[in-house]
Amino acid sequence: MKRQYILILLFFVASLLGCKKNENLDRDIVGLGGDTWEQTALDQWLYNNFTKPYNISVKYRWDGTEYDNSKTLTPPKFEKVQPLMEVVKSCWIDAYTAETGQDFIKRFAPKQYVLVGSLQYNSGGTVTLGEAEGGVKVTLFNVNNFDKTDRSVAKRVLKTIHHEFTHILNQTVTYQKEFPMVTPAGYTADWNNSSAFAANGFISQYAQAAPGEDYAEMVSIMLTEGKQGYEAILKANTSATAVAAIRAKEQLVVSYFKQTWGIDIYALQSRVQIALNETAPLSPLTYLGFGKNNTALTVNPDNLPGLSADFKDVFAAAKTGLALVGGAGRILDNFNILYPAANQMVLRLNYRNSAGSPLVANFTYNVTSDANGNISLALASTDGNAGVIASGVTSLTNYLTQNKFTYKWFYSPNYASEYIGLFKTADPTSFFFGVPGN
């Protein structure tokens, strides 16, 4: 019986095989035809903003062939994708396009972005936030923790974007051979265990990994931190030798971008900050004020274009009024806003007497702030010179005390210079700004 059962079974299988000969073998094989999805509004947005204008594919649906299978990774959350890519577009693509034109991104941008929800954890205790493959594909990790309104989170993503794009530019045209020679002894494969990076002339810990990483870190930190944030990093470095080394690298970066790509990196830096401030605003008071990175503004209305017309009229009236005080013909040159103590501001007028000797007059104000950070000024005291000339400069002193003000970032027409200033809270068209410093 057992043998008979086997023979019957073999006969049945043979019959089935025989039937197969007459079937249509041209149809798609199940599982090998590729996956398809219904196009969503997100897919259309990605197509219109990345694929169509720049030939960049953004892949967010999970595909195991795109990742390192030895790592434990998770897919990105659907609702995180567009906010992330909006910041990528405004703070990377749009910033470069404004400086170079659309063809630059079309030519050099990686052709695919792959998004991963989680971090990629590595041996040795490090994590990967992003990686580039041959200038063609960039993978962004930690998407599920993205919040476009959280500046620190947005900066981490942008730092990865600008870092990897710098690698692509360097692969196209390499950076100067002098760059690795600025700090040749500081590079180490054990960078994550080396905490003395600042004292050794590196802008970040990872910059110690290799000259190419050092270069990409310089560019990405300059762009994502902005001028004031970058300067704050250098100011916190207590080694003059190390700061000099970083400054030397900065100048090599500046010349590389200008000579190779025709890009003013300081203008690009400003454009990135303007875009970043649209979604994650940074108050100028982060870097300006008593005990801050900058404790003064220098305002020169005659030589600094862009101040509002009504403020220039105020300053012109102060110049005229000062010259008439006592018929002494004094000349008002410019003024400083100083921050000598908490909740205090000084208006320092820089002027000359008729003989050309430089003089200063100090008006000290108490500062009060409302819940939104807008300020009001009340005169607290004047020094001797201010007491003498006060009647001639009332147009300026009244402007300050009779209005409430809001701090704001300002930029030169070519975006290469960044300023800090104040505008009337009730009338944003009335404002002045100056060069921050000490």
C-alpha cells in the first residue's frame, strides 16, 4: 500500500507539471515586480520641491536594501518628513541657490536622500547622524526626534546636511593642500576619546578625525552657528594659539569657496541664519548685552546704509542741534549703545569740538522688558558732557525714551555683513542698527 500511495502521488505531480506547459509565462512573477503605493500629498510635495526642480529623490518608505542590516533601525514617522525637508530646503538648497543660482544644486547635490527614524549606534559609543555615499546618496538618521521649532534639533540636522555637502564639493574640487598642515599633529582615529580638541586648534571633537572631516566641520559649523555663534565658540577658547589655527582654517575655507565656486561664505552664512530664524528664531540678545559675547553696538548713520529714513532724519536733527549748542560748532560723528550692567543701557555720543578734538557724552538709561522681550528706556543719569549738550540732541534722546523697541537681526544688501539693531515695536519701519562688538 505504501508503494502504491507514492506512485499515485508521483503521477499526480507529473500531471500538474504537464498542465503548466500550456500556461502564459509572460505574466509578472508575484513579489518581483516591485512595490507600488498610492501617491500622497507628501509624495507630491517632495516631487515638486526636490525631484522636479533638482532631480533629488527623497525616500522615506522603509526599504531594507538601503540600510546596514547589522544595525537596529526604525522607519521615519510620516508626519516628521515634510517639516524636516522644509528646513533642508530653506536652509540648504534655497540658501545656496540665492548665492549661486539653481544650476549649482542641480549639478552637485546628491541625487537621493534616505530618511531613517532612529539614530544609528556604532561600536565605540558613537552615533551616526548622517552619512554620504560617493556624493550620490545621503542618509539622515534620527528623523523621529525632529522638531523644526527647536533650534538645537534643527541645527543638528543642518550641520549634517552642510557637512556631507561639503564632502561632495571637496570630492569635485579638493581643498587646499595647506589645510592639513595647520594642525598636522592633531588628527587621530581615536577622536571620540580626545577631549582637548579646542586647545589643539579644532572647531569640534569630530574635526580631529581627519583633514577632510576637519574641513567639513569648519564649513558646517560656520553655516549652522552663524557669525555670532561661531564667534562665541572662538571667544570661549582660552588658547590664543588654538584660535589662531582655527582662524587660519577659516580663511582657507573663505578663499576656497570664493575662488573655486564664486561663493561668499559669509553671505551664505547669513542666508542660512535668516532661513533658520523663520522657524526657530534666535533673539539677538543671546549674543548682545551685559556679560554676553558682545557688549556694545557701534552705529554710524552717515556710513552705514540701510537705516530707516525717519531715523536718519532723527540723527541729522541731532547733528544740527549739537552744532548749535552755545554756537560752538560741535560735530556729531556716531554713537554707541553700551551694556555696562544688567537692565542698563548707555547712549554714548562720539563728537568733536570745533578744534577737532574727540569727545564723548554718556546718557545712562534703566531698561525694562515686557513678556515678549520688548524694551523701554528711562533716563537715569548723564555725565558732564551729556549735561552740556543734552538740549541739542533731544531728537535722538526723545526717540529712545518715547518709544518701545524690539531687537532684530539686520544684514547688508549683499548679506555678507550681519548687524544687530532695534525697531519701534509699534512701527517696524522705523529702526537703526549697528556693528556688534565690545
